[in-house]
Amino acid sequence: MKPCERLKKKSAKCTFFVTIYYICTSNQNNKKMAIKRNLKNKILTLRNQGKSYREIQKELICSKGTINYHCKENKLTDIGMKIAPVDSELKSQIADYCKESTLADASKHFGLSLSTIKKYKKYQDS
């Protein structure tokens, strides 16, 4: 076999392996993209259900930064469990309820987040 023919065979083999490598890696990248798109859809679905970033983070095991990115891109940043501003009467009711019940029970009873309940559990009228 002449040296030129050997070079052509090696070149053909290299081209074959490069092509196979490209196909394999592009399939892996497509799978990664599919996983990312699936994660994005799950984040948006959970956020539309009113879940907080922390609840989504625990459920999907991803960073808050990822959640924030997808929510900002889709204008879903301020849809938490907010209701009308808490007036002084409701604050007093929360404080009274918390004396006899757990914070989680108070959260369910008043339909407010745990952080809001914690904020007003020791409220006293001035």
C-alpha cells in the first residue's frame, strides 16, 4: 500500500469517529436541554400554583437563582401568598390564635404565609 492510500484510510477513519462523536455529544446536549426545559416548565407550573421559591427549591432540588431566572423571564416574580394588607384587628387575632395553636395551624387558619404569622405572633395593640 502506498503512503497516500494509508493517509486516505486514516483520514476516513478519523472522519467516521469524529462524526460518531458529534452525534453522541449532540444527543447528550439535546437531553440536557430537554431536562432544562422540563425544569423550566415545572418551575412555572409550581409558581402559578402560588408556591414560594423555597417550596419550589425543595421540591425540584434546584437553586433559587434558577427559579428566579425563569420566573423573571416569564413575569411571575410577585405572585406569592399575598392578600390584602394585614390590619391591626387581624394582627391581634393572629397573636391570640398563636397563643393556643402552632404557627403552621395559624398559617392555614388565616391563609397567610408562615413568615407573616411569625411577624405578628407577638403583636400587641399600642
